[in-house]
Amino acid sequence: MLSKTAKEQLIAITGKDRFSDAVEILTCYSYDSFLEEAMPEAVLFPVSTKEVSEILQVASAHKIPVTARGAGTSVCGAPIAVNQGIVLCFTKMDKIIEINTPDRYAIVQPGVINGELQRALAPEGFFFPPDPGSMNFSTIGGNVALNAGGPRCLKYGVTVDYVLSMEVVLASGEVIRFGSRNIKDVTGYKLSALFCGSEGTLGIITELTLRVVPCPETAQTLMVTFDELDNTAKSVSDIIGSGILPVAIELVDKVGMNALENALHQDLPTEAAGTLLIEVDGIKESCEREIEKITDILKKNHAVSIIKATEEADRNRLWAARRAAYGVFAKIAPDILSEDVTVPVSKVPEMVRSINSTIGKYKLKGGVLAHAGDGNMHPFICADRNDKEEWAKVEAAFKEIFTDAAALHGTLSGEHGIGLAKTQFLPLVMDEASRKFLTTIKRAVDPDNILNPGKLV
Amino acid sequence: MMDSNIIKKLEEIVGKDSLTTREEDLHCYSFDGTGKAYLPEVVAYPQNTEQVSNIMKLANEYNFAVVPRGAGSGMTGGAVPLKGGLVMAMSKLNRILEIDVDNQIAVVEPGVVTGDLQKEVKKVGLSYPPDPASLKYCTIGGNAAECAGGPSAVKYGVTKDFILGLEVVLPSGEILHTGARTEKSVTGYDLTRLFVGSEGTLGIITKIFARLLPLPVHKETFLVESTSLKAATEMVAKILNANITPRTLEYMDKTAISIVRDKLTNPPPETVEAMLLIELDGEETAVLAQTERMKALFAGLEDFTIKHAQTEEEVNDMWQARRSISPSTFNLRPNKISEDVAVPRSRIPELVEYTEKLAKEYGLIILTFGHAGDGNIHVNMMLDRSDIKQAMAGKKAVDLLFKHAVKLQGTLSGEHGIGISKAPYLTFELDETTIKVMKSLKQLFDPNNILNPGKIFPQTAE
């Protein structure tokens, strides 16, 4: 329990308005998009680095667990306060401090919504490439803490590739700053790499300098159907192998497409065994040339239909179904478990086959979506957690999927993070010495284990 | 000091043929590109990871320093054995273990020469983009340790962007595997990027999983002459904002031009204040389209002349100008202070202006050239160290240069690293707490401070 003294000290920092321990408020901060829930003892809404630092000093003194939280859209349980303590909610640190297009950076507070940053950049002709499915509500701080990805990361890279500099508050309350506004910077250790993706277990991010890039002048999108899933997956590895780097290659299987059509009624290709959504961008001339080459590859792999969209409205229509996927699948059954195992791209056909055969073997409702171009698979299973027998099958199926991915030189998570969800599977992809070493780092940086305990390591 | 007992144990680990204590050999491993030299006591050439691990265990037991070394072409003293001890030469760990064409990955040992890897992957239609100037002799292990850059960074990024995973031997001798063979991985902390650029102070890289790209099939090269330095640097931004992404966007100032003038078939007129070397690469249609656009940017501008290379000979001639700068500097004065500060691109004119001011005030010859596309400017200060006044002036000017670069929101080093030459200036850029955290990581990884001691961090603070 939060002691009276601790509570008073915390309120002295934020004031009563930005501190709450009322059950009805705490409940709102007890869950994310994963399955677990845990009630924190208090939630605080800091407005400055100074406040975050002071809160951590109090937390350190009383050894109170601190869990940072953006929008709570994580799908791996990262912002769940499993050891209780306090949740630091960043919704009030949501300012875009500076946008500098000549030097191509933006300085933001962690609570800025990814989509808002995009909207602020668009009039300048710039964008911030990471585009997680949750981009319209997830925060940049959360994106950085989890090293979020998204469809266009195939061409543009993931969040860590866009973090130039960070301000971080350590467990002790000390504030550190590293990196600069420069794309090239080898001054000291690359701490941004360590803190980005550390899931709030090493420090609390309070300010970010991000690299932004000019919007491509044109983009073209293809929607392609196949009557065999193997051909679908083979097309992906052939395109990547040919030297073309599209913005995105998304794969949706038959189960997924039918679920989407049932919910959205958009005349989607429900008969297709596999559908690809492929987008290229850049200068007009090269887009056209790339689309030609891709079309050749698709035909060689027996594509059944190819729809091309050039206008933004048409492209958005093709993308709408894919973007709605998670929400739609989440309604198929009371619960959904979606993972993001990632394999080398040549192993995509094998991994898709293996996921489908596993889901089939356990007679579960599910399928596979994928950011297929970079091998980042999203197998999903819809089930009812209260049905113990069924849920045991879900867990067994995912264990097999993780094991199969590891055997194909893959990794457990491409973009969601480990959080609560996958810690038990780390041994599949990481030897003991390497795992032990992660713990050693965690202990050194956060000796009292107050920062987001129970996650990642 | 290393007694015969330790030497014997080392011989047992690597074999008698793979160890030397002969003074003439030791001298060869005492220096790097900085010219600073410290003699090691022994040089060992491990042939596998286990040997590297066993050497580290021995080093911990007997408390001697270990300095990993690739080709010794570093620019900041990263491979110099400041505290004596053992130099671990990686020249026998030089195999390309695998080139996975389907997944565009190469698995290599650290001693592989960067240029050799590029040649090998080219045979199967792939490329490894990072291209430090030393690529014909530097090693990929050294590149990873320093996070080397190069002209192509403006389009492709630096070494860290091309390393997917590592095998690393920790100072304790433990063997660590980081990263994955996938483009995306968020499984655990990102140790790969922490080791890359750590200058051999946190662990010894024994295997590298490098990311490859398809080989660009087409290339066009241009040399731009400008009568205004300011206009030239502003043009850099204009090019990049016109959706043109050159693989090379190098700039050289008037002093740099003056020293290479006699090496050029077509030297520029005396009125030229700056030159840009621009190269576009990629798929042919895209390159040709970008060529048209770039030419359009220069159309009608009196400050500029743009030359478009039509033959391979002309391409080489254009590169000759850029490549001759470094070696020609010594015609000016016998000694050089070479820095590689980086500033946000829009601040380049201010930085260059400041170096001109420094040159005037301190009686130095200063030339600036380099990677204008990413703000990474090479500042070469030429001086005669035997003249004590010049030596002092050089020291003072470097001090001021770093202060000014940081003031312009820049950084001390874009690609060379900190090593020993920039360690005293680290506090200019990083605050005390941040340095403390970095040092605590060093302490955590290497509690006995045996791995490449004396690098990165200011000595006085120890």
C-alpha cells in the first residue's frame, strides 16, 4: 500500500488535481490491449520533467513501483502495473515543442499522439515514418518505449531509426540527455538504442528529438489476390529478392479477409486464399517502373486479380480494411490473442504454412496477417478466455508458433515487445548468458527494481 | 606487467604461431590513424571465439589490458594500446561465413576487410553500403566498433543501420548473442546498437550479421562548381527537399579546392568558392528522373556550373578531386588536426564561417570538406607542430571548434568516434549525469577496466 507519507509527498509534487487514487479512475489505468489487468495504487499526471524527476525521487525513497503509460494501446501488457505502485500517465505532457523541416527533426513531449504529430508535419510536406496500427491514438512516448513498427517500416525502418535524442529520468530521479539533432553522432555510447524498446524498465522518457522525412511525392497501391497461400507468400519473397523495396507488403489470409468482409461489407476478395496489399512510393517515374516489375513477379506467381490505385482516395479505400483488422478480429470472440513473431523474409511461406497448420490442428478460430515484406507475422486467434479448455489450446498453439519461428531463425517479437506476454518464451531465442545479461543491465540501471517491474527481463 | 607465465598461458590459448612479443612486431600494433603510439606488451591473433573468450578470462585473472584491433585505420585512437597490455589483432578472424542471398544477410568475422565484403556480395547482386574512406583496408569489426560512416550515409545510413546482430565476447569472457536474423526485432534490450560504436570498450565483436541491400544498377555523377559558398550549402538543402536522394553529396571549400587543383584534368576557375560532388544511384528510371530534376534546380543560376560525367573516366576525374584532399593537405603544412564534427544541415554555413574566423585569428590553415548532405563536416587544421606557437594555437582552435559545434546543436563526432583524441572534450556535449550513466555501463560490463581502457571518457574524471 502507498503509505500516507508517500501519498502526501506525491500530492505535494503534482497537486491534488493531477493525483488520483479513486477506484473508478484507477480502473481506467489497469489494463491495455493485452489480456491482463492490475490495479495501480495511484495514477499521476505530470506536466514537466522536473515533476517526473521529483516523483521518481519519492518512488525511489519508498521503493514504489512506477509504470509509465501513454495511451495504453500496448498489446503485450507493458503498461500494466503488475506490482501495483503508481502509474505515470503522460497525457498532459503532450506538446510538440519544435518542428524544424530544414534540419528535419521534431522535438516532442512523450504524450503527443503519433497521429497528431503526423497532422502537424503534413502541411510542411513531412512525416514521421513509424505507423503502428494504433497511430491515431497511441503516444510517441509509448511508441519509443516499445520500439513500435508498422506497415511502412518495411521501407522506412522502425521507431529506433528515428530517435535522434532523448531526455530520460532514471529511477533515482536523475535526468540524462543523450544524442543530438544530428543524423550522424558517435559521441559516447548509443544510449538511445538501449532506452528505445526497453519498455519503461530502464528509465522514463520525458522528451524526444525525432527524425522526420519529406513526404514522397507519389504512391501507388496494389491489391492482389491468389488462390493459393503459398503463391501469396512466395510473391513476397520474390519481390524483396528482386531488389525492389516497397513501402509496405501486407498479407491477409482467407480467414482474416472473410472476417473483415463480414464486418465491413466492402466487397472484399473473400474467395482468395491470400491477399497482398503492396504500396510503393517515391518519385513518379520510379513508382511506375517498380509497379511494372512487381506486376510481372505477381503474374509469374499466378496472381488471380490485381487492382491498382493511384489516387489517394482509392488507395485509402484499399487500405481501409487492413487498417480496421485488429478492431474487427477483436469482435469475433470475447478475446483475441495476436502475436508478432518475425522470420527472415525467405521463410515467410514456411511460417505462414506452419501457423495455419497449428491453428487447424487445435481447431481454433484464427489466421494470419503479416507485414510480410519484413517477415513480421501477425498470427491471431480469437477465443473465449473463460472457456478454460479452449484457452489451453490457444496457449499451446502460440507456444508452437513461437517454437516454429525460433527454428526458422526468427524472433519472438518484431514490433509489439515482450512485456508480460512473452517473457516465458525468451529462452527460445536467447541463450542463458544473453538473458542473464539483460537482467544485469536492468539491475545496474534500476537497482531497486521500481521501474515497470515484472516486464521484459 | 606481463610475465613469462602469462605469455605461456596465452600461447596455450592461441598457439605459438599466433602470438608475438618481438619489439619490431609490437611497433606495428602501437599506432593508428591519429599517429599516436603506445607500445603493447604482446600481440595475439585469435582464430576463434573461444580463444577470444579465454584471453579475456586470463586478462581478468592477471589484470592486463586488452585492446581489440582491426586494421588500425581509426582516426581517434580507438585501437591504440594506451595502457600497454595485449593487442588482440583480428586478422585471423577474417572469414565471410555466409552470404544469405534470399534474406540479404552476410555473416562475417570481424577481421574481414570492408571492401572485400563489398566485392563478394557484389558478385551475387547485393551491396553493403557503408563506405568509410579507408574501406580498402579497414575491417568490418573496426567499422562496427566505431560506427563508421562515409559518403553514402546521406542516402543509406551508417554502420549501425546495417548490423542486425552480433556475437560479442564480454570482458568477463562470457559469449553473448544479440539481435536476430530479421529486419525487425524488439526481443529484449537492443544491445546490438549499444555495442556498435562503443569503440571496443564494452565487448569484443567476434561475429557480425550484416544487412545487405540490392546492388544499385545505375549511377550518375556530377560535379558542381559554385562561386558562392553560401549558395552551395543552401543548394544541398534544395536538392534534398526536391525528393532527390543522392548517394553522395560531398562538398569542398576553397582551400580544399586549391590543394587539389594541380591534380585535376579540368581544374575549376579561380573564382570558384566551393564544389559539390553528387552521385545518384538506384534503378535506372529513377536515377534518370532525378537527374533531370537536379539539372532543373541549377538551370539559370549564375552562381553555379554543373558538370555531368559522361564516361567512367570523367567519373574518376570528378572523384579525384574529393579523394585527393586528405593526402594533399600535407603539402600545406606538416601536421594535421582532423575533426569530424556534425551539425544540423542548415547550420553548415555558420560552422564554415566560424572555421574561417578561427584560421584568421590563430594563424592556421583550415579547410572544410565532407559529407554536406548529413551535416558531417571534416575540419582539417594544418599546422607545424614543431612551432610551439602553432601547436598551442591548434589546441586552442580545436577547443573553440568543438564548443561552437555544440552551440550550433551539433556533435563532436559524426563518424570517427571519441577514442583518446576527443575524450577531453566529452563534457562539452554531454552533461555530468549522462557521462556518469555511460561510465556505469562501462563499469558494469567491464568491472576490472581491462577492455580498451582510457578511451571515450575524460581521464581526469577517473
